Amino acid sequence: MSRIALTCCFAALLGSCGTLSANKIDWEHARLACADVGIEPGSSPFDQCVTNLYSSLWTQNTAER
């Protein structure tokens, strides 16, 4: 019985790592896209661009699942 519980916990842990990694990649893609269009990194418009783009990607990704 304890092996089953341990296996389930380990599977959940691995699953959450994949999600965190994917979220980090989406965040970095949003940063790169905003920089590519010429918005200065570290500025308020850059931060707003990254937040908006990431939110759009997150909404699109969750809708596809």
C-alpha cells in the first residue's frame, strides 16, 4: 500500500515539474518576443507587454487541453 502512495506522489511531483518548466519557457518566449519588437527590457511597457503576451499564451494553452 505504501508503494502505491509513494508512486502516486512521485508521479505528481514529476508532472508538476513539467508544468513549471513549460510555464518558464512560455514566460521566456514572451520576453524575447517583446524585445524583438523593440521594446526596451526593464521598462514599464516591456513588463506590460510580457505580462499580456504570457497571459494570452497561457489562455490559449489551457483552452487547447
